[in-house]
Amino acid sequence: VQLVESGGGVVQQGESLTLSCAATGFGFKDSFMSWYRQAPGKERESVASITSTGAGRGYADAVEGRFTISRDNDKNMVYLQMNDLKPEDTGVYYCHARFVNEYWGQGTQVTVSS
């Protein structure tokens, strides 16, 4: 089982980034997928989630209206489009899968400077 995130980087406030997560080794098409983040000194928190078909999506209040989660079940990929980034969005972003068991990616760093 592997979840591999990519797309992180350093951006200025107000800019955009798209994170990608490539999934292998489990039933991705039947999995509930999420993005989490962890800021320095803080607990890991859920940012966005999407159901197996993509019909249902949910967001943390802090990112509602700025972030969009999506998935491509043909490519076993999940994405997080992040717009209007703010310094408080800085952290390590993790891809998470729930399919019988839970799986985590290694994380990708997002840094937003003011």
C-alpha cells in the first residue's frame, strides 16, 4: 500500500497550489479519501474529504470556499486544489485513505509566506 503526495512548495499569500496523491495497493475506488494537515506545534487536522464516488465532499471551516478536493478513480488519484492561500495554511499535508484499514502518505510541505 502506498500513498504518495506531491505538489507542495513555497508560495506567497493569495497564490494557489494543487496537491496530488497517487494511491496503489488497495481498493482506491471504494475508499473514503481525505487530506489532513499539521502545522508546527499543532495537532494534525482534517482539511477535506471525499466519498468513494466523489459525490460527497466536506471541508474544514478554515478552508471552505478556498480549497477543492477531487478524485480520479481511473487514475487512482486524489487532488487538493488550494486557492487564496494564507500563512495559516502552512504545514505538512497528508493524504489519508480509509478502506477497511487506514493508510497515510508521507506528507508534502506547504509554506505560505506573507
